[in-house]
Amino acid sequence: MSTSGQVADGQLADLETQYGRAKADYDSKVTAALAMTTATDINAAMTGILAAEQKMIDILNQMVSITTQMPTPDLDRKRRQLLDRLHALQAHYNELSGSNDQLETLRRIREREEEKFEGPFLVYSGLFILGCLGLAAAMVMRGV
């Protein structure tokens, strides 16, 4: 017999899978739109992008709803993470739907998302290289 916490975990896992598919669909539509050159194609693509973004928002709302039904420390933490994702996504949606130059707004949003990844990656890469150099120096010193 399963507990309601296990049921919630299963529902969240299913919704996370749906969200992953929706995010992949959104990413492919954004990539295609950024490669387009005609205004007609871009406008048609923006409709699809906004619809894909709304689908992601709907899935996140369902996930937040599930986490509020069972107040546990794990689900509280998950809810905070989901709300952060939801707020960021809603901000992107509002920014994109209210923009006069949607393609340029889409480019700026994509650049901000890439910068979020690059910053920590560069820091960790630099620390790794310094660690390797320190290890190599220690090995050389020990051999002397």
C-alpha cells in the first residue's frame, strides 16, 4: 500500500517528465525562431513559443499544487524550487508577449539563460585547473 507522499512523488515525477518534454519542445522552437529571417515566419514561430511556454507554466502550476497538498520538508523545498522556476518562466513569458521586438527579446532571454550556465562553469573549471596545478606542484616538490 502506498502512502500519499509516495503518490505525490510519483505524480511529481510524471509531471517532471512532461515538463522536460515541453522544455525540449520550447528550446527547439526558440532555436528555430532565432534562425528565421522573415517577419512572417518569426511571428508564426512566436505564437508557438508562447504556447510552449504557457504549457510549461501550466505543468509547473500543477506541480506546485501537488506540493502544497502534503506539507513535508522535502516537498516544501521542492515547492520553493518550483516557484522559482515558475516565476522566472512567467517573467520570460510576460517580457516576450509584451515586447514590440519579440525576436530581440527572445535573443536577450536566451543570452541570460546561457550566462547563468557559463558563470558557474568557468568558476568550477578554474578551480579544477588550479587544483590540478597544485597537485602537480606537490608531486614535483615531493620528488625533489
